[in-house]
Amino acid sequence: MACTKGSYANDESFKYCQQCGYARRSAAELGYRCFGDVRPRINEETVSQRLDELVRQRSSSRYAKQKSSLENELVGFLCSLSTPKSLVSPLPSDIVAFLTWKDKGGKTWVHRAECLSRARGGPRDCPKRLAFGTVDALIGKLRAIFAAHDRGTEWQPLLGVGNPSASRVVKNYLADVREEQLKARVVARQAELVLLADLEVHSKLLVSSSLEPAQTFILARDQAVFKALFSSGDRAAVLLQLKTAHVWRFPDNSGLLLNHVKTKTLRSGDKNVLAFKRGSNKTVCPVAGLELYVRLCNLLSVDLGSGYIFRSLSKEGKISSRGLEAAAAQS
């Protein structure tokens, strides 16, 4: 406990400062009273429930789930080493070994210098690796994992303590992977351009099928999602978080008004208003697509009066109240 006068470090329960002799007095001696003569009633159970609610909200995000899954993988890898370790003891070399082990799930062809199959289109014997952008993202998640376990944000090589994912060894590994893939002419894949004619074809296929109720719901939902995405140019992860309370209909029924508050780039509580105007081409009109989806949900007795607009299906094939994940739309 620091002395209030000279900032000298004393014991926590000190009465006199060992350096300057300052006499420390208690709150009662100073005449402080806690809310007058009435002590507040503190419901500790309510406080604990509120904190648990915030933790559940934070852990339910997609990034938190990905980080949790990666942490489980890392713990399993460290436990399987010849010298088992935990999250408290790994070195930068262990992190590099883990990232190298993760290459088994890579999908990027890295052609060797003598490989000719790239030009001829023949069978590929070259290995598949994780793209260097994916490796960079994994390193960022690993740094967050170790920081959450009080390993800090930097690595101290002389002491061998800190965050091993932030070490120069891991950064050099990322630089080597990037250089290897650039020499092999591996470039980041861009999203395929979707034109209006493509959307028309997909929309006609989606609404012309006659299937089971669950499949019919999926097709009606997907055509509404794709039309809304095409017309808004928004991120799927943002659009799929829409709830019924975020959508209003124009008084003359000429369109819909959407309001985002929390997005990847909008976190300060500002509004992001987006309008869908009713178009003459009903095949690709987002308003018509949403109305078709709502009508089918009414026929299936799915209540869209509250909660997420675009719903997901459970493993049993039942329509749930959870929102559709962006990964499902991408798939």
C-alpha cells in the first residue's frame, strides 16, 4: 500500500509509513459514513446474474466461438506433445509447431518450382497449406487467447515469459509462409461477381421447387436473403442480424426501411438506415422476396412478430428462433 504523501510502499495494513512516519487513519476516524446511518442492501445474487448474462452474450458471438474452438485445439495439441504442456507453459516454438500442424486442414495449393501440373491442369501432387492470410488470422486469435489467460501482449525473450504468439519467431514463420506462397504465385481469392442475370436465374430456381415444408422454408428464406444482399450491398453477417423491430414499411407500401445499429464497422450506437424500394421486376425485387418469405412463414405457423427475421433450422429439421449464421449463407 503506497503512502499518500511520499508514495513509499508499505504493508497493506500499515499504520505508520516506514519512510516518513505518516500516521494512517481509518475511515471511521475521519468521520466518513456509508450513506449516512443506513447501510445499503446489496443483492449479490442479482449482481452475479447480471455478470453471467454479459459473459454469455460475449461468448455467443461468432468470433468468440471460433476462438474457443481454437483454444480447445491448442490445448489438445499441447497435451499430445512428447513433453505435455498447458496454456501456461508453451514457448514460441510450440506455437509455430501448432500452426504447422494446422496445415493439414489447408485448402491452398502451394506448387513447387518443378511442378508442371499448374500449367497443364493435370493431377496435383503438391501439398495443400493454410493460406497466409488464414495463418495471420490464427496468430491474432492465439494472441487473444493467451492475453485472456494473463500471458500479456508481448513476449520477453530474455526471461522466457509473456505472450508466445507475439514473439519474433512466430512473426518470422508468418513471413516465411507468405514468401513461400507468393513465390508459388498464390494470390488471395476474390469473391465471385454476381450479376443481375445470375440473381434472376437463382431466384427462379428457388421459387419453382416443390419440396417438404422444411426445404420449402429454406428456399423461401434463401431467395429473400440473396435479393436483400444484392440490393443492399451489405455484409451478410450484418443483414442476418435483422430483427422485426428493425424493419418498417413505407406508408404508401412502396418499400421497406431497415435500421442497423451494431455492425462490424458501426459500434458507437449510430444509425445505419437502409431503404428497399419496390421494383417492377418481381423476380429480383427484395421487397417482393421478403413478402413471399413472410407469407410462407405464416402458412407454416412461424411467428416472425419478434426476434430474428431470417431463422435457422435445428439439427432435427425444425425452424428455431435463432438467427441464420453468415457461414450458412456463404455455404
